[in-house]
Amino acid sequence: MASVHELPIFGERFRDDSNWEWFRWRSHAFNALPFLAVHSILFNLGEKILPKKLWTYGIIGYSMFASAYIYTPQLLIISLLQGIVLFATTYFTRSWKCVWIASLPVLVFIMNFTTSLSDDPFLVLLFVSYTLLSYISFCLEWSRKSVPELENETIAVIFTRMLFYAFYQPYQISVIVIYPEFEKQLKERKSEEREWKRTLIFIARITFWWILTEAILYFFYFEAMLTDYPFAFRLPKNEFVSLGMAMGSFFQLKYVVIFGYQAIFAKIDNMRPPDGPICISRVALYSKIWRGFDRGLYAYFKEYIFIPICAPTFSISRKTFGVLASYTFVLIWHGFQHHNIVWIGLNIVELFLEYSAKILYSFPSIQMWREKRISDVNFRRILGWLQIVCFAVGLYSNFYFLGGSQVGQMFVQRIFWEETWTLRWPFFLLITLGYFYMQVAMEVDRQAAIRAEKQEEEAEKEERLQKSTNIKTKKVN
């Protein structure tokens, strides 16, 4: 899938339009831009000149109008019906279990039967599904009584707070922020100083990456080549493997822009959106990618699925079930397609390999044996070789997730069965390069930990100095 465009200097160029998500998001972003800009004006200026109640209703009303225009009135009504059903369920049962029972069938239906709700599945996946997550978060917190401010409010006020949360436009799609964090940011934004310089730099960064992402599609046709399965299968294997790496890097770059686009307007509102996705080119263990890529989604299933299942004992059996339940939720969120099932299955295998090694090494006897017989340097070398196994499993899983079943099967056939299983020379080349990659990734993590420790020490020194200054000032007075 490609289109021809006239570029300055370069003249006519084909643009690779194979990436359906980016192709649809691009036009959506331009359509939504004026609405987000007006929302920022109303949100920041309206708060200063209008009574709080009127400002709240005004923001909700404007966001609903914008949603009806961007996503169609039909999808707005469907979204509101979801919220009403979950709100009523929570009001009458006050049970977090009932909230999940009421919401999961709806989520499964939305993610797997999108065309029954709209002719444009992109709008369903973008708007209806994300607002559903907001409704679930709000109702779970309400049912658990974890937000004290809601306990003494009327039903009308509580329902208004839910709508205000779900229809806050910078967090309405793409960026997931759980309800307590949203309320915390709303309170703290009033007292925190606005950092316009950092915000402008952030806008410039996202603009740069957006332009680069667009430019890539005019000169590198890796997605188009991978969708032409016979052509991709005939490529020399060194070129074929590079397509997979390019596909992963483009996915990360794409979400830097998608998450960053929404985060720009949150920062203008003096909110604190989650950080963007971690660079996947410096991560060895895929558990870190889960924590650092879509940080909002990770916080969501950790807070509402993993921790409730594991608490209070956090035993191995509870943790195991918590991991399986969390990944089941992620599978529901992405849809029950074959490539997603393989992706989740391989990720579970990779995570259990990681956790099994950590549990094994947590035994004091094993640690003492290692410290006596293996130096720290040699132990790190051993870890470098062992982590290749986890990395390879995660890598194959991502080929399925990003490219689909046929692309994933091509990589398994051409790299695993033809080179790895048969122990041919490309396998030894790949694991040697993989070893160096693991060492670089571990060193990056080590340096990051050192920097974080130094920053923490400096913050503690500043705090002690501030306290000392305050004490001296009091004595003088």
C-alpha cells in the first residue's frame, strides 16, 4: 500500500502507507488539533474566570461536543451508555468484582467486533475502548472506597467527576492515567510552577520525531516489503533480519509521537502525563519493556489486576496467577487474533524464564556459592549469555505482534528453524552480537542507576540544607 507525493528537492516519492495505525492516526491528529487547542484555552482560562461548577460542566460539554464531531454522535452515545451501565453497577453493588464482570464482556465485544459498532474500526478502538478504561478505573476506585472525596458527595457530583475524568481530552485517548493519579495531578497543578521552557522543548522534540517518522516512510519501505510475503521470503537473510529491526524501531518511534502528541496538551494544562516509551534498542529483558513502553497500561493492570490478585501474601502461586490474569487482560485489550495470542504466549514464557532465574538466585545458599566461586565480572559475562535466551523469545514474540502471523512465521522459519536449530554460522554470529548487545544494555542500566542514586543524594542534601536554613532563620527571629 503506497501513494505518490511531491517532495521539495527530492521530487516525486512513494510513501509507504502499509502501517494502518499510523496512516489513520495521522489524519485524526490533524482533525483533533484545533479541538485540543480550544480545550487547553477553556481549561486554563475558564478556570480563572468561571465558578468551579460552571467550569466543570463547560469542560464536559465542550469535550462531548468535540467527541461527537471527531468520533461521530453514535460512538459518543455508545461510550456514555458504557459509563452509565458501569456507574449503575457500582452504585448498586459497591463491588469491584461486579465492575469487572460488567465491563469485561463489553471490552471483549468492542475489541473483537468493532465493525458492528462503526464502519470505521479505528474510531472505535481509539475512543470507545479508551473511555471504557476510564470508566472502569473510576468505578473500581469508587467501589474500593480508595478516593475519600467521593464518599460524602451526591450521586450527581460523583457522576460528574466520572465524566470530567473520562472526557478530559489530553487523557481521553492513547495516554492512560488511572483515576487517583488524575485527581492528584488536578490538585497539584494549581500550586506547581509552570515550566514553559520544558514544555516548549518537549513540543519541539515531538514535532521533530513526527517529521522524521513521516520522512522515513518516503525513503524506507520495510513495512511494504514485509507485507509482500513472497518477496520478503526471498530476501537475503541479513537484509530480511534488518527489516524486523526496522519494524520494531518504527513502532517505538511511532508511539513516541502518538503518546507525545496527547502529552503536549496535558503539559500545557500543567498536568504530568506518563513518560513516553522507552527506547527498545537498549533493553535486554522484556519485563522492562512492559514497564517502560506503555507506562499507563502497565500501571493500569498492575493496580487493578496484578496487585489485587497477589495481595496480601504475594506468594509465588498468587504472583503466577496474577501474571496470567494481567496478560489475559492485555490480550483482551489487543484482540483475540492469532498473532496476539502467540505474542502473549511467548511473553509469558519469557517472563517466567526471568522470574524463575530471579527466584533461584534469591536463595542465600546459591548467592553465597556464586560469590565464593564466580567473580562479579565473570558473573556478568554469564548473565550476558543467559539473557540472550529471554531476549530471543521476546524478539520472536514481537515479530508476531508487529508484523502479524505470516511475518512472525517467516522469522521463525528463516532464523530459528533454518539457522538456529541447525546450528549454522549465522546462529553463532547472532548470539555473539547478542552477547555484546546484552553487555551494552546492562551497562546502560548500571549507569542509569548510578545517575539516579546521585540525583537522590543531591536531593537529600538540598532538603537537609533547606531545613538547616529554616532552623537558623527561626532562631534569628
